[in-house]
Amino acid sequence: MLEVIDLWKRWKEFELQGISFEVESGEYFVLLGPSGAGKTLLLECIAGLHVLDKGKIIIDGKDVTFFPPEKRSVGMVFQEYALFPHMTVWENVEFGLEVRKVPLNERRKRVKELLELLKVEQLAHRYPSTLSGGEKQRVALARALAVNPKVLLLDEPLSALDAPLRRKLRDELKRLHKVLRIPFVHVTHDQMEAYSLADKIAVINKGVILEIGSPEKIFTSPRNAFVAEFVGFENIFKGKARREGDITVVDIGSVEIVASEPAEGEVIAAIRPEEIVLSLKPVDTSARNVIKGRITEIVPETYIVKLRVDVDGVQFTVYVTRKSFLEMKIDVGCKVSLIFKASSVRIL
């Protein structure tokens, strides 16, 4: 188990501020945030590469705050892998064991086990310069695991890989975690990577953890406007809420939307674009929200088409599949209805 308690660290003009979280044994914990949020600095603090200004780091009940890196039982995979170019794959993986003066027979056994676990035993005598990105990643993982760490830290481990390889390595990390059952702390700016890997996510920005929760909670029911926007709520509006019976009505300019969450006064309302249904025809629906607008912009993306819709001066974003877009013959200027449930409106 890893515990980070009220961690503060100033580095140049940046500061980590009051960071606290726990990672249970066997839990995959993802630190999600934009570039410059403090993710890598936080990992380096856990690894012992910086002296804390304040706070504690506890691993398996032992306070390691003032331990040097090699005494913390922590493995770390760096973003650029940091493999030694003059050493073979075998020598890279063996290095930490050799430094710790592990007997030769034990070293050989451990390196062999790890190369087999990471499926790179055939690369044992090759040098890093001859490896692909995915092969380097597996070797870096093997090296980090060689010393039997109690916690594994992963700094943007998939960011340098192309999309198909990222997906493959993501599955590999899941498999590895199930085998090892130690806490993984994985840093990324990629929302889908976080969602697919994590048991628990912490969203960090400007040195502060804004929210911690399960992937489902973070992605469907965030409680913070920055978190909502970062995980894909593209419709975020300031409004004024009032209760009417068992519903909440939110006035956004001249547009009224209905929410199921109780709220009154100044609020922020957020709606995921994929939870809004777009129709070119009048609809008969039980959904609380049916509002009319006009398409102002069409933005094709990889798997979907993003539509901007003006509703009395309020801009909504809606996703439709490419197939639906072509079948509906949508164009700029089309009059449309936007349909969404009251439960799709999150009050922040």
C-alpha cells in the first residue's frame, strides 16, 4: 500500500500543494491531468528524487519520506525509457540487481523470469538502439520490476507509441498488473487511457488534486468544472437554478434546461455531447429536455462528427456517428431538435 500525506514541494516556479491519496495493494491508480499539472514531479517525489518541503510518503506502513531512492522499494518507468545505450537488454534488466550485490545465480534467475514475463527473452542480447518503441517499453518495465518493488511508478509510459501499439501495451499493462498485484501509479494526460486502465483516478491540475474517484464517477459525475471539461463534458454553462417540484430548472441566458439533481442559485451545468440526441424532425419523447436550434459548424473527427448547434445564442456541442451524419444529410443551417434526459445534466 502507498500513502501520500499532505505532500508539498516547490520546484522552480511550480508547487505541489497538499497532495494526499492512498493506493491499495493490487490497485491501479492513474494520475490524470494536462501537461504542466505536476504529474511527473509528484512521481519523482514518491520515487525519492526530490526532498519534500512538507508531508509524508508511506509504503506498506513504513515511513520512507527521507529514504534514498534505492531504499524505497519503488520501481519507476520513465517517459523516455532511460535505457542504458551501451548495455544489452539483459544487462539493462540486471543492472539494479548488480548494484544491490544480488548473487549471480539469483540475478540470472530473476532476469530470465522477467524477460519471459514481458515476452522479450528473444531480445536479451540486443542493444536499445535496435529496439522498437514497444520493445523498449517492455524492457524498461522489466528493469523497473527487477528489484521486486512494492510500488511501480509509470510516467506517461505509452505516450511515445502509435495508436495500435498503445492499445496493445495497455492490455499488456493490465495483464502485468493482474500477475504482480502491487500498486501501480500511472501518469497520463490521455483520458481514454486512464479510463481503460484505472481502478481509481486522481485528476490533477496546477499542482492540486481536484478530484479522486472510480473511472465511472470521474467520467460521468464529476464535481468540478475543470474535471468535467477535461474528461469530455463539452457543454458547460453558467446558469441560475430553481426548484420546481421534483425537478431543477436551470436558466442559461434565454434557454431553460431541466436537471434531476437538486440545486438553487448560481450553478454550473454540464452535459456530455454524446448524451444529446439530435433530430431533424419533431419528436415524441419522455425526455425532459427538447430544445430547438440551428447547426452552425460541422467538425469531422476520427470516429464521429462533432456538431455545433446555436440555441437562442447558447452554443451546444453534439456528437453523431459518421453513418448517422451521412444518412441525415446534415448541413450548416439545418434546424434541429436536441433531446436529452434530466439525468444527463450534471450540476457542478
